[in-house]
Amino acid sequence: MNEEIKKPSFKFKLVDAFYIIMMILPLAFGLVLDALTTPPSSGVNIAGARIYHEINLGGSRFFNIIISEAQVNSILVLITIFFVFLYLTHGLKEKIELKRQHLAEIIVQKVDGLVGENMGSDFSGFPPFIIAIMALSAFSSLVSLLGLYPATSDMNVVTGWAILVFIIITYYKLKCGPLYYLNGFTKPVFILAPINFISEFATPVSMAFRHYGNVMSGGVISVLLSTFLAWLSALVLGWAGDYVASIPIFQVGLPAIFSVYFDIFSGCLQAFIFAMLTMLNISGAFDSEEYYRRKKLKEEKKKLKNINGGI
């Protein structure tokens, strides 16, 4: 006989409510901050992230610390994602009793399969990192649906992600030793060393520009389409007087249709592409055969040393 599923206790529901509130609160704070700091404007407004504060460290302005709208929204998204994952994993049991556990297990299985297929068994610990990148990128793009500035439209933010990935790539290239890493620049022939050196640093640049360019261009196109539809409404209804012509009838519904692609589909697609490039670049940087060959030699030398030391 199946055991009766217990109803969640009051304490359990209270914790759930706290997690849900903490998911919404950062985004609500972002909306309030945006409303209080957005200057009045008219016409087409295509601009980068606003600068909230600049910390002067003295000397050149180049070394000042800038707190921008994109950075703040990125932190708010991180807080939201943190509590989303806490909510999904709250109350996990061996026997599934909550619908959210089904969703959590599906996410884990899909990401584990994706990492295993593209990176191999040597990177079995990478699924949390990959899902974090995908969630951060996707949520950072989707906040544009709420009217917030998407962090993925700021070159500084996505460049920071690309630099982090580049550090991990370099770490795995150095696992076979610094000399082996430097020798890689001379392959297949020594004369290609300058080109190989440039291509080494082209990886984070291309990842950053690809992600930033695709997301930013989608936002620009959405604004231009919305402005064009407002102009078209005024043109078509111009015969009915200024009041009727000012009603943007063509802006009703159509921008939402375009938003499905530019804000939702394209944002999620770019998050997936960035995660895929991360997996392929990191796994491609690790020469597993050379690494395990060197590891085996070290173990043999260590055993030989122990044998000689015991004689």
C-alpha cells in the first residue's frame, strides 16, 4: 500500500513564502530604482546603461570604479536566481512529493547529460557552473520584459563572464605544465606562433562580442520597430485629427509578438550558445591523454623512489 503523502506543514509553507517574496523583491527594487532614476525623454531613446555612481580613486578617470545600471540589475538577477533555486530544492525527498521536485530533477538530468555529452567524464563536476551561466544569461536578458535594462546588453558584464571562462580555459591548458602550454603556440609549425598567440586571446573577445552584439541588436530593433509603428499609426490616422492620430493603434499587440523572438527566444538562445561555447572551449583546452600520461609517469617515479628509499 502506498504511503499517504503528508501535507506541507505551516513552517514549510512559511519558508516557501519567504523564498517567493525574495524572488520578487529584487526585481521590484529594480523597477522602483529605474522609475526614480529614469529622466523624462521623448522620441527614440537608445542608450547604454545609466551610471548610478562613480567612485573616484584619484588620478586618471580610467581607474575609477563605476556602478552602473547593468551591474545593479545583474546583482538583482543573481539574488533572484539564488532564491529560485532554493525554492526548487526546498523539501527534496527520495520519494517525490512536490511538483517542483520533478522540475528540479529534469533540470539536473538535462544539464548533466549536456555536460557529459559535450565535455566528457573528466568534467563531471561542471553541471552547476554551466547551469549557473545559462540561468544568469537567460534571466539577465528576460528582465527586459519587465522594462529593466538587460545586463547582457552591457559589454562590461558579458566581458567579465568571458574573462572568467578564459581563466578556466587557461587553467586546464596549464594542467599539463607551463612548457607544454607554451609549446602549443608553436604547433603545427613555429612560424604560426604569433597567430596562435592572438587566437588565444581572441576566444574571450569573440565570446563577449557575440553575446553582447546579438542581445543588444535585438533590443535596438525592438525600439526601432515600436517607434516605426507609432509613426505609422500617426500617418494612417492623420486624417481624423491630432487626438486620434496620437493613439498608437499599431503598437497594440505587434511589439509583443516581436518581443517573443527578440526578448524571449533570442535571449534564451544566446544563453544556450554561450554555455555551449564555454563547455567546448574548456573541454577542448584539456589534453586528457597527455595529462594522464604525465600523471602515470609521476606515479611510477614516486613508486620507484619509495622502493629505492626502502632498500
